[in-house]
Amino acid sequence: MIGRVTVSWGDIHYAVFQLFVELTGMPKALAESIFFTLRSDATQRDITAAAAKHVLPEDLFNRVSAVFKQITGAAGERNVAIHAMWATHYPSSHITPNPWVTGPRLLRKEEFDKQFVELEERLKDLFRDVLRLQPDVKAYVESVRNAT
């Protein structure tokens, strides 16, 4: 479950990176070197949002901002999944939140498995939301480039 949350988060940020490439018009290699130099995924979203604000019309920028706001809202629970202290119980190899550590406030210790299944579904939905932005962003950016 932790791995699935991690992969779903990575999917979102790959899609955010694709928006960054489209918005900046940089060659992919250059965009990649800049985007991934930023270690925080929040900062990666911020630089992409800044490019969107500069390039896109207000209505399309507002759509990007709304999706990014939802991603930011999911970040706390994602961080819990990634950074909580976990324990492996032997010989069963069952993984649970570490019973000797209080744990993060957002961790629902008694139903963490349900929590992260729900989180994974929300992250998949957010990934689809970012993907749905891409054709409109691409079409707008191309129309502006072709007009100049």
C-alpha cells in the first residue's frame, strides 16, 4: 500500500513535469534539469504554476491552480505514508504503524490500510485531473506560438 501511494504520487508529478515542459517551451532535457533540481515536489508545482500564470489565460490558469491546490491538500497524507515509522511483525511479515511510536497526527492507526487505499484512489483521480489539463494547455500554448 505504501508503494502504491508512492507510485501514484510519482505519476502526478510526472504529469506536472509534462505541463512544465509544455508551458516553458524548453527542450525536454533542459526542462528536466531545472525541474528536478528542485528537490521539493511543492516547489516543482510552484514553478509550474508560475509558468502557467505567465503563459495561460485566466480561466485555464484557474483550472491548473485548482488541481494543484487539491494535490497540495493530499500531500500531508502522502507524507504520512512515506515518512511514518512502520514495523514489520515476524514471522507473519505483517506491516503496521510502529506500535512504540505515537506517529503522525494524520495517521489513522486503527484503519491505516483503508486510509491508504482511499488515498491511492484520490491520487489516481488527481493524476487523471492533471492529464485532462494537458490537451487544453498544449492547444493554447501551440496557438500562441503559431500566432507569433
